[in-house]
Amino acid sequence: MSNGSTFPPPRRRRGTVLLVLAAVALVAVGGWLFWRQAGGHGGPTARDGSPPPGRTAGGGTGGGSGTGAPDRSTHHGATPRPDGKGDPHGSLKGRTVLIDPGHNPHNGRHTGQIARLVNIGTARKECDTTGTATNDGYPEASFTLDVARRVRTLLEHQGAKVVLTQDGDRSYGPCVDERAAIGNKAHADAAVSIHADGSAAGNRGFHVILPARVTAGPADTTAITGPSRRLGERLADRFRAVTGSSRSNYIGDGTGLDVRGDLGGLNLSTVPKVFIECGNMRDAKDAAQLTDAGWRQKAARGITEGITDFLTR
């Protein structure tokens, strides 16, 4: 204005500015808290630093190993049991087990070769035989090889080195003396020969054959009779528990155990060894089990647990 008058200087509105700043701060803090609650920084964590429920430290979910690898605690059907038998996995690391599938599916085409006599210490006996079969024609040799392969899988899962005397890869045999020699050469901690019996109908159940004390010719079982009995007892116990099969009603007086000195596979062994006759192929009820793949898996698990108990307890 030109009249010479002047306006007073404007006042600073400090109170208004402070209120605005306070409001902005409150909004910012509230937004940050809302963001945290909604899952910022990967979601809430436990106070001890462990991952939240349902998530492993490695980022996986649902009880895995924390590395993204699948949980192998029940792999291959070797489910941990409350009593700990046959467990934990890896308990057989450093152990060697000989599994002998009785007979050979090809023996029938080589009758001349398997008829050759070999020295078993107490006598001379055939190199091998064809084995028995169910009334419907399922061969013992097919049964034994199937179960042996299942046992191998289970034992290897527990860390054992497994040696098979034959894997369907031989034209016949091997002869009974060679079967024993394979286990001896491998320095097996335990050896099991798998069979099925060919007795009369009505004779049912399994039995385990233990070596008698034999000292004749190349045979000397003095050092193995004790540990072989312990192996056989553990094997019979676990086979009964896992398969539900009864101990033989025709051999062993209800014990499921038999002692023989006429089997080259036992006489010539220098490592703890037994035979198991898993059932009677000529009895219809036993045959129904022996020809069932699910039951054969149980048989394999029973054999595996028996071996594991012997080697770890």
C-alpha cells in the first residue's frame, strides 16, 4: 500500500506443524506393525530361533530332513518299531551278511552237473538239487530267490554289505560246498540259507536248522555251533513275530529249531550260519502264504530283523 503503513510479520504456527508430524509418525508405526503381522520378514518366528510349526530349518515342510530330501525313516518297509528291534537304520554298517537262496531256478536243466558228488565232511552228497514246489507248480527255487532279493534290499538299507551265493545269474548251483565257501571267503558276520520244505500235507509251519557239532574231513563246526544257535533263535523269534506263522508242528517239538549234521552248507561253514525252511510247499495253507508276494515281504522282514538282532544285541 502507498499510504506508508506496514503489516506485522507473520507468526510461525509451530503447534500445527508438530501435530501433523505426530500424526504421520503414528500412521507409519501402525502400518509397519500391520505389515509385520501380515507376514513381513517371512512371518513370525519362535523366540528360541526355531522355525515355526510345519516348517523345517532347511525350508522344507512336514517332518523332512531339513535338506529337501525325503524322510527315509520308513523306506523299504523297514518301519521303526517301539521295541527298537531291527532298528535303527545304519546299525549294520560295517557288517557283512551272506544270503543263500536255496537251489537254482535253472537246476532242472542241468541234472547231470548237480548230481556230481561233493565232500561235506560227514559224507559225499549231490552238488545241489532242484528243490520242491507247490502242488500248483510254484518252484522252491523261485521262492528262495525272491525272498533273498527282498532281504538284500532291507539289509542294505541298514548299512550291511550283502553277498548272495547266486542271483539267478548262474546256469546251475552253486554246489553246496561252494555255497559255504562263498560265506567263508566273505568273512560273513552271519549267513542264512533260505528254503521251503516239501513235506506231507498237514505238516505246517517254519523251522530253522542249526549246525550240529561236526569234526570230520574238511568240516569243523566247533567254533560256530554256539553263535549259530543264537542266530537261529533270534531268527525264529522275529520270523514268528513278523509273519504270524507258527513254528513247525512236525519238526523241533514246537521250538521251530532243528539240529543237523548232514548239510554241506552248514558242515563246511566257518561263519555263523543257519537254514530257514519258511513253510511247507506241499501243504495248501502254507503254500497260499508262500505264493503271496505280500507274505514274502513279511518273511524277508522277519529274516532281516532276526539277523539284525543277532548282530546288534
